[in-house]
Amino acid sequence: MSLEQSFEKQGNFLFKYRGQFPIFLFLLVLPFIYLSSFESLSDNIVLSYNYIAVILSIIGFLIRFYTIGTTPKNTSGRNTNKQIAETLNTTGIYSLVRHPLYLANYLIWLGISFYSYNLYFVIFMSLLFWLYYERIMFAEEAFLKKKFNNEFLIWSNNVSAFFPRNLSFISSIIKFSTISVLRREYSSFLSAITAFVYIDILRNYFKFLKFHISDGILIISIISLCVVLVLRTLKHYTLLLNEIDRS
């Protein structure tokens, strides 16, 4: 098997289980937090970590929201069995970067990693994310190249894969839909909040030897859970979040 075929095979496998990536991070963050010396961190450093964590995660979600809100049906979905793309997205956020959702995920998890107050974990997460998602992106692009051929080649030659290299933004041909974001993104939001709560509990346990959630995180998590439950109920038991030609 050639290296190209191997990368594509690995990418398709990882694509199928990409939703389990947070579980790896939940397990791997344990030793980093356990070995951290939080007592040596000043209040200003802790506050800086918190601000960076929140800002990065918010930017990541804004990218996700815009991407999900401006993409048509059967693109940028949560499919896991196989690659799906009825059309090639080249406008909107896709005119700046070829994999905006993965860029958004990285920024969200980068923010969560900073909340561990451990720069070694930030670096470790970044390396792991790159190794994991590089193969997924390779497999996705192999699929798109086979399906859209020259259209994909022209687009990929002018748009970077992960970090934007130019700001030649082309307005999306799809109108932004708040309903799409509400219907599709509450689970991602809940996963991120869960990660922040998890790290907060771990850090407090190793620091004070007792299970405790910081007041701010507790309030945010309760509000978030209520919002998620409302959106999930609306999605599964009403037609309020239904849309034509949207995934």
C-alpha cells in the first residue's frame, strides 16, 4: 500500500470516529493537571489563562456558527459512515480556508487546553490534534478531488487548508440561518462546556483534594444545560427548527 493510500485509509477511519477525539483529551489531560503546581501561579496569570481560554473558544464557535449557518444540505455534516458532498463549498468561510470546522474545533480545544493552566498540555493537544486531523483532511480532500476534479483543484490551489493565507473573502451564496445553528450546534456547545467543567473539577480536586466546581463555571453550565435541553426538545418534538434544504 502506498503512503498516499495509507493516509487516505487512516483518514477515513479517523473520520468515522472523529467524535471520540474529546474522550482522548479527557483522559490525557489527567496527568498534566495532576503534575501541575497551581500554587505557584499568580492571580494575574490565572486570569490571563481564563481570558485566553474564553476568547479562543468563542472565536472557534463563531467560526463554527458561521460555517454551519451558511452551508447547504449534505455538506459540513455530522455524517460518520462515509464522505458526503453534493456540492463543493467555495464561498463564504470556504473562500478563506478549506477546513473551517476543523479550524474552529482546534480553536475551541485550544481554549479548553489553556483552561488547564498547563502550557505543556496546550502544546501536546496541538500536536495530537494536527496528527489526528491531518489524515482526516487528507481523506476528505482525496474524496473531493475524485468527485469535483478540476473545480476542487482550482479552489485548493487558491485557498489554504487550515490557516487563512489571504483575506479574499467571497460572500456566501447561502443566506445565514440562525435556525440551522440552533438545531445543529447545541451538542457541540454542550461538549465544550462539559470539557470546561471537567477540567475545573479535576484542577480543584488535585489542588484541594475535594470535588468542587467554581461558582462561575457552575452558573454557566446550568444556564447552558437549560438552553441545550430546550433546543433539543424543540428539535425532536416540534417543527420550529425544521428548514428546507438544510441538513
